[in-house]
Amino acid sequence: MKGLNWLFLIFTLFYFLNSEAQTDREYYDRGCEKLTLKDFYGAIEDFDRTIRFNSYHYNAYNNRGICKYNIKDYKRAVEDFDRALDINPEYLDAYYNRSLARFMLEDYSGVIDDINKMIVSKPKFADAYYLRGLAHIGLGQNDQGCEDLKKAAELGLLKALNDIRTYCNS
């Protein structure tokens, strides 16, 4: 009888350990689905659960930051992007996402720092030049801003043309 109890205990323990590992992935996947459906609050809950299971899940921090950005909680979004970058300093998407949130907080120097790190690896990312251009303009550095807006337009970002007309003399 004792042998059956031990077998039951081992089976139960094995089942719960495996179900937690699956739950981590299931929460993350479900959070991604909710993010796609723009259920930002529901996605935040699932990413919170993912992070509780795995505090080094940089994708969960990044995606939770995207959700917080979309509900206009920019400060806490930056905190999530910071954490994602603490875990994985090479995570370029988190730099760009953090720059968007920093822009909304009018932290233009922070935007420029993030974009500078990103452009090294993605030199043809037009949106990055566009955002950096607007950040320079926000700091009163119109010449540098206009250079970036022109680069964004050269790379095919048509919305940059309106800002070039607004902020740039040539």
C-alpha cells in the first residue's frame, strides 16, 4: 500500500510540475492573443501570470509594456521595456517600444538614445528615423530633426513629408 501512495505522490508531483511549465506558455500565448484582439487589460493579466512563473521572460515584459502603452500608462510601459532590456540588452523591439513611450512622456533625449542604439542594427528602419527626427524637433534641434525626417521619407515613410513641410525650410 505504501508503494501505491509513493507512486501516487510522484505522479501528482510530476503532473503539477509539468502543468506549471505548460501554464507559463499557455498564459503567454493567451496574452498574445488578447493583445492581438486589443484586449489590453486581459492581456496584462496573462502577461502578469507569465512573469510570475518566469521572471526572465523578456517577451512577456515587452508585450505587457505594449499593452500599458496602448492604455496610455506610459510610465509603467517604460518600466516594462526597461525590464525586458535588463534581461536581454539586444532586444531591438524593446528599444523602439520604449522610445515610443518615452516620446509620449516628452523624454526626447531618451527617445534619441534608444533610437541611436537601434539604428546601428536596423539602419533602414524608417519609423525610427521619423521618431528620432520628431524628438530632435521636440528639443529644438530642427536641423538634426529635419535630417532624420528626410531620411525617413527617403526610406519610404510618406507621413514624414508632412512634417518636413511643417518643420523644415527646404
